[in-house]
Amino acid sequence: MQPLPDGNPRDEIARLEAEIEERAAALERCRKVILLGKIAAAVGAIVLVLLFVGLVRMEPALLITAMAAVIGGIVAFGSTTTTAIQLFDANQAAEARRAELIGMLDLQVVADAPDRRTLH
């Protein structure tokens, strides 16, 4: 168990929850970039195959664009996957620390009183 910086677990829990939400949003952006990278690499590869088979007229600009799409897609996929893994691991650690801090709190269960009425 790590010591708290200011001694108040509720503040630390709130800070961790904000970090978890921020990382979750960043992880979602990573998933989108990974998908775009896969699409770019696939489209570039399809165009290259079409060029080499002869179904599409060979033009240098199209060839270079297709090769750039394949390479760029692979790079975007690889680097963003690494970032997503790091974000996921950091989120897991923050969630574990948050659970640890919640466990430190002296929480009490509030039971419903038998004479308590619920208004709907």
C-alpha cells in the first residue's frame, strides 16, 4: 500500500477516476487510429496488387501513393498499438490503486428502515 500524498483518500480517488476517464478516451482514439491504419494498409495493398496484375494502368503517382499507404498504415497500426497497450496497462494500475483506496475508506452500509416510505 502506497502512502497518500495529502492524506485524503477521497481526493486521490477523484484524481484517479479523472485519469481513468482521460485514458479511456485516449484508448478509444487509439482504437480509431488503429482501424484507420489497417484500412490504409489494406487499400494500399489492394491497389498495388491491381497495379501489378495489370487491372489498373501503371502510373508512378498511384504506385507511390499505394506504397505510402501500405507503409503509413503499418506504422500507424504498430505505434498506436504500442501506445494503446501502455494506456491499458496504466489504466489497470490506476483502477487497482483506486480499488485499494476505496478499500481503505471506512464505508458503512445504509439499511432501509422499516418505517421509511419511498415516494415515486
